[in-house]
Amino acid sequence: MIFLCHNGLTERTFVISKTILQNLAKEHGTPLFVIDHDQLRANLAEFNRWLPRVQPYFAVKANPNPEIIRTLYQAGASFDVASLPEFLLVHENIKDLSAKERQDFIWDKIIYSHPIKANETLQALDQYKPLVTYDNYEEILKVKKHAPNVGMLLRLRVPNTGAMVELSSKFGAEPGEAVDLIEAAEKAGITVEGLSFHVGSQTTNFQNFVQALTMAAEIFKEARLRGFHKMNQLDIGGGFPAPYDANVKPLHELAKILNTEIARLFPEDVAILAEPGRYLVATACTSVSEVIGKAHRDGRQCYYINDGVYHTYSGQLFDHCHYPVRPFKDGPTELCAVFGPTCDALDTITLAEELPELFLGDLVYSENIGAYSHASSTSFNGFPPAKVIHLNL
Ligand code: PLP
């Protein structure tokens, strides 16, 4: 399906039909986590279309499903990994390439974006010589000792104002210490190839990007003035918002701002990278679950379904994201509560969902649930994560 945006530009979104979801539930049972690989490819194409100067590195943490990585790999994506297991998941796809092709892929298409790395991780990574990020002096000493063959990007602390998930309280060097940190790394014999930042996940305040780009440009200029000429990469991180509701401005509006600012602030010899996670996977996945219990409590109809906050809906806690629960049937609605299957009252998906009358065995679904959801699903209370189903693989 192609939705026409208010300014006449198109954003491609495939909607999995309700019939397909119901048939999948009939065939496989519930709960299901349905991944549409056409939508993954469309999201990557959309990113490339609006941001032609920016190389997208899929942030694996958003959804580390191996088939998602495979599809994006085949579609030409690069990868942002933030742990050794994530690195190895991507590496699975390149293990049969020649040694040279494999090394080129790691250099050109993988970034290890976690600024804090355990000694053992650095020791294991060193043989692959990836580009890694850092934001403090201790990390320089660790990298020098345990992974002297990696390259580095300095991660800056930038405003995360209004982002759904803020990251600046945990990561990023203050701008005032940035060039000293570059100098310290170079003195330790580690090449600093550029800068990175993250404006916070699901950033709808596009000024965050403008401020971060301005800050990074100033630091680039100062670093080059002080003789650090190997700096030729800027990683603008993630934060690209998924269209969860009509209030989220589409990617092309953000892209217009980014393209203008990047062209104004960074010469052509600076390569621009990004680490989109949510934008690539959120709209590609739909959950399907089933009403397994029903009660009337506090004057409200309550439904108990077989997926919940400890499982696919875990993004409600960890990601501060809300996923509306939709019925498959029509009819007059009332305000209802929807709970997950575990014994814990924290397992509350919503206390206020408009739903028609549902019966035991009825199916419900949630769209746009692909990012930071199944990735943080647990097996709490003995309930396993939802079964993954692939469409258009
Ligand atoms: N890069 C880094 C370093 C991150 O920490 C994250 C998310 O936490 C991402 C990229 C992905 O961000 P997003 O999903 O907002 O695109």
C-alpha cells in the first residue's frame, strides 16, 4: 500500500492483511511475531532515497533476529553492533567471503558503537580490526592494551531533548574535552577517524540533530586545526522516528533538514554514517495474540491475552513505547483493560483501550511493534517469547 503524505510525497508502507494474520494464527497458534521482509527492504530503500549521502548501519540491538540481519545484508545495509554476540551475528553473513572481502566488509560496513567495552570483548574484537566508539580516557587505555588494531570514533554528548529514549545521561564526551580526547588517543597510537553522536531514540524534535551537527562541525574544525587530519567520518547515530502515529513527521522532512545542514557544515571528504534501528524495523513487525481470560474489574471489562509486557510488549517498559491492541472484529466498543499472561500486575498492556466485546479464543494484534520489543522479550513465569513468522523472506 502507498500512503500519500500531506505534501504529496509518498512513503511506502505495506499493511499485512488481517486475513493473512488470522490464517497464520490458525496454522501456527499464538502468540506470533510476524516479520514482513518486504517492509524491511522498503524502509531501507526509503532511508537511502531521502538521505543519499548517509550510509545506514542497521542498529542490530533494535531487533537482532538473524533473518532480519540477512535480509538487510542482502539489501546492501551496513551494521551497527554493540556487543560481541551482535558482531558475530553479522559476521555469520560474511564468514564464507574471502579473507580480504571479509576484512573490507568489516572496515566499510560494521561499526561497534558501544563506547564502553569489557577487556575480554576488546581482546576478542581485536583480530577483526573494527571501528569502535569511545568517550573517555579509561577506554583509550583499555583499547591500547587489549585491541590496538581497532580504529576509533569519539562519541559526543549532544542534547536529547524530547526524545522518547534519552541516551546522553550515560554516553558521550563533553564538547569541551573532545579535542583533548582525540589527542590522547592519537598519542596512545590509536587512529581517531571521526566523531559520532546519538540524539536519543524516536527523536521528533529535529533541532536535536541540528544542534548536534553544529557541535560536531566545530569540533571537526578545531581537531583539523590542531593537526588531526585523519578525521574523515561523522556518524550521526540513530533517532530516526518510526511513524507510530500521525503526529510523527515523515522521514523526508527530517532528511531535508539533515541534507541541508550536512552540506553546509561538512566538506565532501567527510563520510556520513548513521545507525538507524527503530526506523528500519518498527513498521515491519506485527504481533498476534489471543484472548485467554476475561473478567470484570473496577467497573471495566478486562481481557487477558497470551502476550504481554514481559514478552513482545516489553518495549512498553524498556522503550517507553505504547502499542495499541487492535481487534479483528468490528462492533460497538467500550474502554477496556488488557493484561499479559503472567502472574504479575506489572504485566498490564493498557487500562484504556477501545475494544468491541471479545470472547475467549478471539485474536488481537498490534502493529509497528518491530523495534525494542521481541528483542527484550523474556521467558518470565515460564511463558516463552512469541513464535517468529517470516513473510516475504
Ligand atoms: N546507535 C546507538 C549507539 C544506540 O544506542 C542506539 C539505540 O539505543 C541506536 C544506534 C539505534 O537508535 P534508533 O533505534 O533510535 O535508531
